[in-house]
Amino acid sequence: VSTSEGITKVFEKAKRYRESRAKDALILVHFDEIGLAEASPNNPLKVLHAHLEPGYPKDRPDYAVVGLSNFPLDAAKMNRGITLVRPPPPTTDLQKTMQTLCKGLTDKLDLENLAKAYYQYYEEQPVQDYHGLRDFYFFVKALAKKWPKDHKTRQSTIFRAAFRNFCGLPDEVLPHSEYAKSTPCLFIQKQWRCLGLEQWMSKKTLNVLDLVAENLNDKLCARHLLLVCSGGTETAIGLVQTAASHAGRQIQIMVGSTFPEDRSDHYAFSLLKRITLSMEKGDVLVMRGLDVVHGSLYDMLNMSYTTMGGKQLCRIALGDADMLTEVHESFRCVVLQEKTQLDKLDAAFLNRFEKHCVGIEAGMSEEVPLKTVQMLRQQVNLAAMPRVEEIFVGWGPETAASLVAQVSAEAGSACDNPLQLLRHCWLRLASVATTDGMLRATELSELAGRYPKWPQEWREQVFAQPQSLPEWIKANGWQHPVEPETPPTGRFAVMITMSPLHINLTELLKEQVPGIACVAVDALTSELDLEKKLQEFGATSLPSGSLLLLQCRANSPHVELVRHRVYSQLPGDRRALLLLHGDRKVLAPSDS
């Protein structure tokens, strides 16, 4: 219930029920996760005061009210009722829970050690409440699925169960493994003795792709997934697509809208209809930026299902209304969250997921790309005068790894040593180098002093790049019709420019491409407007190779949605260019 009107409707519904069906019944109004409404900018709970303390001549409220919350409400509301606080369970309660969930776990010492391991980790974890009781319960359920008798198999079972349920912490709060480039599980690192593991296992890691694939194939004790992304969500989407294809699963991707008219219940309801369709079909549903409906999906994210007639049903809430929808046994939800936005999520939301961190470099396993990433970062820092962003537009923490991964994939076995791969990366960087930054790097930087032959060669590479949009179109062959079976990656591009947003590019490019249509993204008011523009472009009689030019500010919140919709809806004989207008201050990542 996200508004005052919604809460009022709930009490009116209770009143109608009493008047029409049961005048002598005791009516209870139950608010689940009432703390979420407390955090809402609409302040919807202000109308509760009159219902909790009705005033003279009444001596008590008309209806009983119960609210469940993960954090305290304000004093004005709590003083109008009885507040019960449930502290974290002690180790004795944890042991009883483990015995109930895992019948094969009967050894008293095992129970004590596993309960002690979680309790100590929970008290000392670097991010408060990042992991909680749900993580522990599903850890125990994973053990219950197969609790082996022999010691070595038991260690392996505990290790994988811990890695599945206690990962996902940001790299900044974790020590890195000495034996791998990815990050070990802090729960295992801190509590390996209590878990009955060997010390070397505390530094061992598991591949994220394997963990995601294991989750998608696990129908008994797997939760929905939260993938914490660094440097964009493309890597995480690719990872889920790979894991789903290996499992023979269908994947659906949904990206939320940030347009002003899409902050309504109507838009939220349209999203919920698409989500329920995926739930019924058993898809792997990837969600990005759908915060507007997270509150409606808490039962689904909790995997709190009701079985009726041999079918799993789940309650989906919207305002004061709710509906039951069928949930296929294979359905799995994957929420993508940028690492920089992680602190905005509440603990109750985080604890519902199996969490993993996804980064480009963490997914690398071969020595040549990993070494190239290190060398490229070192050289770029030596070339920085005064900052990296002054040379390379849009440089961020994952840029080096992303560039190396892309160049390595395109070159294949042709680049079999780090120096050769590094040379190709510098050639690719020439396309995003500023002229003044390049001149400072090649004349004044420490890198120019260490490698005397490098400045002249790279300067020539930068000047050889297209210096205008018409030159870029000609260099990439976009003045010609689209070749048959050209993939979307060859027909869609994103370009950054420091030119003003109001330039008339239709006049500039009408002689350069077979046909052109322009869309001012920031002038649109809803996702429906964007969809109409894409449909109009596809329905026109423009020739093959025609260009859809989308312009917006470089820091526009709509970029992710536009990229997703254009990539998925672009007709096979057309091209699209997303042009991001900005300046160096806007384009420099805040966490770089």
C-alpha cells in the first residue's frame, strides 16, 4: 500500500465487510512490511493515526491493526500501539531450526558448530544485515537435500552451500584470494573452523557462471537471484543468458522506465502483467530497474506459494488489491543491481535472494587477458595528465577489463601474448581519446618518457580516426543497405559526443545514409511513446540501411531502457545510433 488513499481504502473495505457479512466479527487489518510504506516519500502512514486512536466518544479502535516491519516506525505511530521486538535468535534456537530442516543432522557437535559459525558471522559481517536468517535457512536446506556420512563429501557439501548462500558482498569490503582473481566467500573465510572445513578451502573460489547455472537447475532449495554488477549490467545479462541456454531455458529481460508518466499504478500494473506471464510460463526473468513493483512482488521473491489443485499460486499485490497467479516450478527471477546503488536496498529485500557479484575481470580465467588488463591499467595511469578521464571519455573501473575482453574475443588465437593484445587495445582506445588529452599524454606524461616510440605511433592512430559523424558513417559502411543476416550488434551503436544537443543532424546526414528518422529521447514522456516511435520507424517505407538516430543527454536516466528496447525491436534491415551529448564533467564516472 503505497499511498494514503490506498490505506484508507483498506479500512473502508473492512467496514464494508463488517456491515454486509459479519456485524459481530472481529476484523483485523494486517500490514505486511509496513516499514516500506514508512520509507515512502508519500508518507502514506499519516492516516493511520485516526484509526489507531479514534478519539472521543470511542474508547478503542474499530478494527484491530497488526503491522510487521523490519525496522522501527516513528514514535508517533509506535506510541499508539503495543510494540513487540524480536531479537536475533540465539544459537540454541538456531540448532532447533537446523534439526527441523535437516533430519539427517543429528550430531550435537555439528549442530553447535554450524549455529555458532552463522551467529558469529552475522554479528561481525562488514555490511550490517547484508546476510540474515533467510540465508542461513537456505544454507541448512541445501545441507538437508543431501547430508553425506563421509567427511570429505560433507566438507564439499558445506562449502558449496555456504558459497551459494553467503556470497555477493562488494569487493571493497573483502580481502582477495591469493590463488584466484575472483573473491572468496567471507563466511567461509571467517568461520572455516566452525564449518569443519580445511584452511585452504577458505581461499578457494567458485565460478559465478557455475553458481548461476546450479541455481537455475535446482528446483528444491534455490532462491531467486540478485546479481551485483560493477561497470554495467551487460556482463550479468550475458552470464544469465549463457547459463539459461545450457539449461535449455527461455529468458525474458525487463528494464524499468524512468519517464515521468511511468510513475503511476497503471504502468506498474502493465509491468506486473508481463511478470505474471513469465511466472506462468516458467521463464528465467531478468529484471533491471523495476523498483516500482518490488513491493508488489514480496510474496514471489519470498517464494511464499500456496498449493491449490496441484498448482503453485502466488499473491501479487498492487495498492489495496491483490490477485493470485500461477507459478511454474521452473520459474526463476534474476534481479540486476548496480554495485553503486546497493546501499539503497533495505535488508528485507536483500535477504530474499541468493546473491553473487558479477564483474568482467572476475569472469576471466586465462592468463593472457588478465595480465593485459593489469598492464593496460598501469599504462593508462602513467598516461593520465592529470586524470584518466581527461584523455578517455567515459573511462570507468571496468573499462580496461571490458576492452580487453572484447578485443580478446574478436582476435581469438591471433593475440596469444599480452603485448600483442595490449597493442590492439591501445588502437581501440584511439576512438575515444580527446585531442588535447592525447597531446598531453604523448608529450608530457610519464608513459611517453618510458616508451619513446609509443607517442608518435599512437598520435597517428588517434588522428586516423573519423573526426566527424559523417566520416564515422562512411568508415563503418553505414551509407550502404544492410547486408542480409547482419546481427543487431552490427546495426546498433552508441556514440558519445560533446556537440550541443540542438544541432539539426537530419540536414547533416540526409545525404549520408539511405534514410533517416530522429528521436529526441529526453522529450518523450513514457515508455509507450518510445515504443510508438520504434513502431513508426519500422512501419515506414524507408529503404534498407535507413538510420534511426536517438539523441539524449549523456547522463539521461533513460539510456538503459532505450538501449534495451532499440536492441530488441530494431527491424532487421535498419540501423540505429544512440547519440549521447555531454561534456567531460558529465561523462566522467563518479566512482572511477
